[in-house]
Amino acid sequence: MTNLKVLISGASVAGPALAYWLHRHGFQATIVERAPALREGGYAVDFRGEAHLTVLRRMGILAELESARTGTGSMSYVNSAGKPQAELPADLFAGDIEVLRGDLARILYDATKEHTEYLFGDSITSLTEDAHGVHVSFERGAPRRFDLVIGADGLHSNTRRLTFGPEEQFVEHLGVNCAIFTTANHLGLDHTGHAYRTAGRLVAMYSARHNTQAKAVFYFASPQLDLDRRDVARQQAVLTETFAGNGWESDRLLNDMRYAPDFYFDSVGQVHMDSWSRGRVALIGDAAHCPSSLSGMGSGLALVGAYVLAGELAAAHGDHRVAFGRYEEEMRAYATGCQKMGGGVAKLMVPGNRLMATLLNRYYKVMPYLPGKDMAAKIARKAAENITLRDYCALARR
């Protein structure tokens, strides 16, 4: 076995999942994460279909995720007075298992912390490759050498920028921005959520942590915004300018936003790349093929990709030139199918004018009575299951 020392950038979902499988196959993983500690906040993520569940089962964390599941049922669209106007089934949102992203991150961290080195509060500043490995410089820590480097650092991947070029070459903005934060469950939501849509805007609340709190979510249509991703004050100002006086619970949630411990703001986008590797550096998860946060596919796709990449490295006995190519062959069509789910959702979430918003609200009202009411959920499940997983433990023993 060669190339045993692997540096992973990103400690959210894809990074720890990859570290788990690398350890299972005999590799040594180090994870560097810009945040000073594990990020506990975020939205609910879901897993659906046999491919997702198989990876979770093989990781031994399926039962723990089932214990942490949100239990969210159907969601209601409401009018400005908060009266439900339409109900959407749980399977459209929650899949087979839905958990909070922070809970998933904690479970993955707990499954890897004993055998994986975590470097919190640091990030990569340069990567210099030679015939024997990669020389890595860090923002804070001393330079080190690794055999391989894997970018699992999301839509705005630092690893991708350093290796492949500027973000704008690969990230497609889908015309929507989003914000999410934890707030009080002042509506008394019981394992459910309410959403209120107007032209170009959508604000929602859904219960969390067994109804003891709630998540507030804002989506709004706009061109790409020139905002510093760390300037929370400016982000909150933009959100206030967009939603003040919008109706329903908008103003109260905007006020609660100021006190939220986990405010998150970002654009909604997809990543499109001709190749996910260059030399000894490769990308996984959103860094390689983000399907958009609206697709419901990102976390499942990240876990499957981590399983496949680690497995192909083991099957190739550490030869990255073989393994990276095989990883792309296995994942490319699957990732493309998942991205198709995210591409059209943005316009449905936040239609650009009042007429389309009204028509969409009316459509959702009659959807439960239409023949194709389950079509969207079935399409999502088909995309999530469109891969045949290899038994890499058996392949590595050959």
C-alpha cells in the first residue's frame, strides 16, 4: 500500500466520512478545518434510497442517525395570517431519515475522532506537489507533507481554488440566496413546519430538537451578491432589507435573527467541473459537484462519494492515478443525476413575480388530489438510488 498519509480539508460531512473509510482501509487521515470547533448549526438533511442507507449501514451509524431523526411530518404553506393553504407530504422533504446537519456532523466526528487527527482553527494556504507528495502550508500551523490532499470543503472550496482556479470558473449561481438560524418554537410547531411565499421570497419555520426549538429559513431571488462570507452584520442587513414588512412571521424572525447563535447565509449554487482531480489532489462532496442546498441530495451524495473514493484508493493499493480515475467513473453519472434535481427547484421555491407565486400556491393547494402528486418524491428517490455500490472491503483483499 502506498500514499498512506492523506490530508482532508473540511470537517463537515464529506471530510469525516472519508476519514472513516480511509481508516477502515488502512490509511492515515488528518482533517484541517477553518472553524475553531465542530459546526453544530445548519438545516435538516435527509437520506433516501438504498444507496444512502447501505453506506450508513456499512459505517455502523444508521441506528444512531435513526435515534437523532427529526421526525418531521408534512409541511404546510400558509397565508399572511398563518392559516394553512396547502400541505406537502413528508417524503418530499425528509426521505427515509432526516436529521439536523449539526447532529450528522457530531455523529461523524464521534465515529472518527479516535483515529483521525483534527486541526481546528486552521486552513491551507498553499499546495506544492512533487513526485513524492504534497508540501502543504497552513495559515497557522507549521508546513507539513502529505501523500495526498482531498478537498471536502464545500461550495466555496479553498482546495479547489488553490488547485484548479477561481471559484467563478466552476460555481453556477442559481439566482437564489438563503439564510438559516435557530430560534424559539413560538408557533408551537409539532414535528412540522410552515412556509410563506411571496414574489421572489420565501420564509419558513420548522420544529427541531423534539419541538424544543425551531429553524427559521429565508430564501430570496437575486443576482450573485458581492458579500464577504464572514461579514454577518452585512448579511443580516441584506436579509432585513429584503424581508422587512414581508408579512406572516417575517418581522419577528428578523428580530430573533440578531440573537441566533448559528446564523448562516449563502448563495444557492451548483459546481460543475470537467475533472475532480489534478495530480495528488482530489475533490469530494460539494467541492466537486454541489447539487445545491435545495436539492436534498448534498449529504447523501457526499457520503456515497466518500465511500467510493476511499474504496477505490484501497482497491488500487493507494495508487492515486488509478483510484482518482475510477472514482470519477463510478460517481460522475450519479452526481449529474442528483444535480438535475437541484437545478429546477430554485424557480419553484422563489418564483420571480406575483402571478407565478400565486399560481404556484394554488397548485400546491390542489396537488394532493392530482394523479402525479408523488412524482417529485419518486424522481428524487430514483436519482438517489442510481448507483451500484461495490464491495470495496472484498476488492482491497485481492
